[in-house]
Amino acid sequence: MERPWAKVFTRAFHALKKNPLHEQNQLAGGNMPSYEQHCRESMEMFGQAFGEVHLWLDEFAGNPPYGMRHRKLRHHEAGIRDVARLFGLQAAEAARRHIISDLTQEGWSEADPFPRDHAHYVSLGLF
């Protein structure tokens, strides 16, 4: 069975682990949920870690030109639809939870509109 995400998963995992911003965030007790925290939350909620989903969502984290403003690329409804297409419907639910966890760190609440796409994410004043 072909897994279209396998190369992305491997590349993103190694990039995340080598990313100094990821390490600094972890050492400083940063408010950004870590890969491990996202996986743990998915295990508790869905019975699977969905590591490949979390890596795909955060693939551009800390990398130029986005830095930690990578979320506008995939942390929205369009990104969730992409996850459903690449990884399946249950993975899409894990992606939604990941996005909600990240957005709440930026001051977003569930009473606020959920970002539809890149442009809408930016128009909401999110990073």
C-alpha cells in the first residue's frame, strides 16, 4: 500500500528534531504544544498518536521564511480537508484537535471563528 505521506513524515520528523526553536521551546517550557504533547493528546482522545499528522501540520515550523508563523499554512479547515485526503477521516479529527490546541495558545477561543484557509487565518490576526 502506497503511503503518500511517508516521505513527508520522515523529512518533517527529522527536521523537527533538529530545529533549534523546537528544542528551545521544550527547554523553556514554551507555550507551544510539542510534537510529543500532540501525540499524547491524540492517544487519549482517539486511541492513536497520529504522529504523521502532527508532523505534517507543523512541517514548516521554525523554518525560513515562516519561523513560528507556520500555522497559517495548514492550521485551518482547508488543512483539515488535506489531512482527511492524505491520512483519513479519523486523522482529520486529530488534526482539528491539534489546531484547536495551538490556536488556544494564541488567544483564540471556540467562540471565535475557526480559520477557513490561509487568507482567513491571517485576516483573523492569528500567526
